[in-house]
Amino acid sequence: MTVRPSALDPAIASRLRRNDAGLFPAIAQQHDTGEVLMLGWMDDEALHRTLTTGRATYWSRSRGEYWVKGDTSGHQQWVRSVALDCDGDAVLVRVDQIGPACHTGTRNCFVADPLPTRVGDPGVTADAGPAR
Amino acid sequence: MTVRPSALDPAIASRLRRNDAGLFPAIAQQHDTGEVLMLGWMDDEALHRTLTTGRATYWSRSRGEYWVKGDTSGHQQWVRSVALDCDGDAVLVRVDQIGPACHTGTRNCFVADPLPTRVGDPGVTADAGPAR
């Protein structure tokens, strides 16, 4: 596994579960509306910088470098809170997003490509018994 | 790359970008409150089943099998909408979550482990110029 040197608190680092590239997914969510903005990737140092600078910072897999969201676009993510999930392999970053989050210019990265979906209806297909 | 056989629409499959295990992350979000519930993993067939059955279905990396959320716990995720992100490597599944989403019994997987964070403040540290 690739693990770059990092100043991340060892007590946090010890709880992380990373992929073979030393990365884990980070969900960025607008703190007040709940809108899911994007999914990025972090390594230990990106998480450390996110926790200590107030700016969401990712690892760019395409460029192979740290990426402080908004440094080139101006569309910063100001960090409000960060949480690790129950098994340590994903992070939720609640932010105040300046401008569009997506590099395509849309507010978030999920608006442009809705997939045709059967809507689930518990009233029709679920077991209606008391144990549900 | 591992790609299991799937009935997923080829027009969707062609837009997916998967990891070496043939998987991509799927964010589950409560459709009405915006709460981020959990992050799971899907392959093509898990996405196909999610789109066609109305029940969020993941690939369990630990068990190596499909996992229809709630089949054992009763805590189903009824699908409301599904969207692919701008570069095809993540999915947002908006659901109606029955009961707790997390296997630990909490409503979502991110409540138990908040990390100490410096809160970002654009008023203090950002460039206040007109281009921001």
C-alpha cells in the first residue's frame, strides 16, 4: 500500500482503512442544505490538511498531487465538520461551498446524469409484518 | 479488472469508471432530509439491481456477495432516485431509509466519530477580492 508521510494524528490514522493506493473516499456535503456536492479522494495528509486548515483538500488521482479545492477555480470548500464512518473507510466533510462544486460548472457533480430508476415502494412490495 | 456478468444497460455501463475490483462508491442519502446515511460499494450488477428492483443493493467486499440492504436487518433502503457523477466514478442513491442505516444501530454511519476540525472562515482567511 502507498502511504505518503503525513502529520495526521496517529490516533486518527490508526482507524483509517485505505485502498491499495493509500486513499479513501471523501463525501463533500453542503453543511446547511444537506446537498451532496461531490466525492473526492483523500490520503492521510489530505485529511490532515482538511482538519487543520479549514479548507477541504483532496488527493488528485489524475494529477498525482494535493488539491486544495478552489485554489484554481476560486470555488473553495470551507470546512464545518469532518466525520469518519463506522468502519474507517470513508469520510464525510461538511462544508460551505463557494460557487459551483463541479468542474463542469454545475452546483454539484450529480445533477447532470440521473439514471432511469424504478422507485421503491414499501407499501406495495414490502413485507407489511410488524418486524420490518 | 474484475467485471462480473451483468444485465446493466450497456449505455450506462460504458460511462462507469471502476476500480481494479470492478467497484465504485455509492453514497446513500435520505431523500427528504438530505442526511448522508452511508457509503457502500457497487459493481455493475449491484447498480442494475438497484435501478430495477427499487431496493438499494451493494457488493459486500467483506463477504464477496451481493447485499440487498435490509434483507437481514430489516432496515431497507427504498430507492427514490439514482445519479452518476460527472466523471462516472461515483453514484448518489437517494432513498427512504427504514430504521437505522448503520450496522451499529445509529441512524447513519458518520455520527459516532466526529474528528477535531478547524472550522474554515472565509471572512478571516479568504481573498476578499471580487473574483472569488
